[in-house]
Amino acid sequence: MATILIVEDDALLLDALTGQLQQQQYSVCTASTVASAITVLQSHAVDGIILDLGLPGPDGMELLTWVRRQIAGLPVLILTARDGVDDRVRGLNAGADDYLTKPFNMQELQARLQAMLRRARQPAFTQPSTAAVSLPTALGPLMLDHTARTAALNGTPLDLTQREWELLELLVHRCGEVVTRDDVLAAWRAGPPEPGQTAAPLNSNALEVYVHRLRKKLDASPLSIRNIRGLGYMLNRP
């Protein structure tokens, strides 16, 4: 059972969110200020945060900054009335994993929360221990070495950039499932920038380019990356 911290100063909304998430079998902690949220985070293990920005006193951005400094990998979904593009960009650049504006649809919130928590459990989001050894993954003629971050097709090494490797690893990890564009972009943002590409924007246009490149490199195999219209991509099982 995942534990979610809801940070919201609107008592009615806080109560509604708490009830809805508990019905979905989440364990819920609540806070209405940055100070009380930090107290909860210092005394409880939580799996994710739903964060309002418009809090009394220090706002939600200050809590987000604190979380990224103290608990770097903890997923955060911003839920706020601030719907300007600049606000979204600022929130995502500060380290939020997702951004949803009020008023919102509860089913969409639950779907985004589930996706955020799922991404946080994926290999691209976890830092490997220096003592741990990840076993290679075989998928038909494709072999992935997660420790070396390399891939080979029919025994021939694939020349992959860092972003192409991260995309391929994510698709293989969820082979046969839809991987949304947001899943990929969030995985990329969680890692370091590509060498020499610090200014490259991480957006859907860039993703299309990487998918096209990766498709060409898999041409000689029975593996194919399908476009799932309006959703994202799926790697077909060989």
C-alpha cells in the first residue's frame, strides 16, 4: 500500500482528496503548511506527495525545493490553481514530476498519481548500488546490460546515445505495455543531461526524434516500437 502526503490548505478539498485516495487503498498523511509537511516527512516514510503551491506562509515551491534537497527521488505531483505556462515550467524545472491545475477531474488525478508512482519504481529512476549487480535482460535477439548501460542485437553492439539507452531500457522493462510520453520525459529529467547536450529541450518533439532513431537501430530485428495514438509507445514482444 502506497503512502501519500497531501499538502493542501483548503480543508474541504483536503478532506475530499483524502477520502478518494483512501477508497483507492492508499494510506494518506496530510499537512496544510510547509512546516507541518516537513514534520510529516521527517517522521513518516511516504511514497509520493500531492502538493498545493498556494499555501499560507512559505509556499509550495519552498517545500518542493526542500524535498529535492533532502529526499531527491520522492515523486511530487503539483496540484494548484496556478495555470500559467510560466508556473508550469517553474514547477517542473524545480523538480516536480507532474503538474495538474484546479479545477481538476478526480479520475485524471488518480491516473496521474498512479503513473507517477509507477515511474518512481522503474530502473531509470533508481540509482544502482555500487555493490549491486543487475543481471542482463534478454528480449528475443536483444540483450541489455544494465550495469554497463549497453545493448546488443544478435550479438552486435548497438551504438546508443544516453537518451536512446534510457528510452530502450524503459520500453524493454515494460514490453507489451503502453509507455506514455510523460513517462519517458520524466525518466529523462530524472537523469543527467546527455554530454554536450545540456541545453537540449526535453519535449515531445525531441522524443519523436529519439524514437525514430531507435526504430532504425532495431530494424534488423523482430522488435518494433508502435505509436499508440494519443497515449505514447509500445514495444511489441518478438
